[in-house]
Amino acid sequence: MRTTRRLLVTALACALLLGGGVATATAGGGGDTTRIGSQHITINDATVTVSDTTISGEGLPSATVEDQAFTVEKSKTTIDGVTITVDGETYEFGRTTIVVENVGVHLEDVTLTGS
């Protein structure tokens, strides 16, 4: 359960980082890397539903969650740096701290596939 919770918090944080950070970034031309400085993101008092989804990647366990809900009371994750490529444009984020407080997560028909 703890591994699933950490995985979901990280996945949620990355999704929000992509949605919020990339939307405010200025796109570089011709495949250049756009560098975005350090970020501090706080997510609180929200409910996230993930349904009909398959998540696969190296090191993930193989599992299926039919219907499960839980609340993340407080979690803090710091990432020293991350590079994301979207439609041929590369974005490099500096040190990013993500704080999640009082966030409900509802999983419905979610499959994890490890490689």
C-alpha cells in the first residue's frame, strides 16, 4: 500500500508539473532546451480520480486496482531536476519541491505493469 501511495503521489505531482509548468514555459525554437528555474508546488484539499488507465515502466510492480480510495494527509517530495520532452520541445526543470496535503485519490480499473 505504501509503495502504491508513493507511486500515485509522484504520478500526480508529475502530471500537475507538466500541466502547470509547461503551460507557463516559453517554447524554445528548433529543438532547443527551455530551462525553467526551481519550482515549489503545493497541492491541497483536492480529490483526484484515476480510472481506466495502464501505467507501465521499469521497476513498477505488476498489479491491478479495481476500486480503491485513500487520502494523502501530507507528503513532500523534492526532485533535484527533471527533463521533459513534449512535441519535440525539451523542458528542463530545476530543483522542484512538491507538497501534497489532504488529497483524496480514487483508483478505478488501474493496471500497473512492471518491466
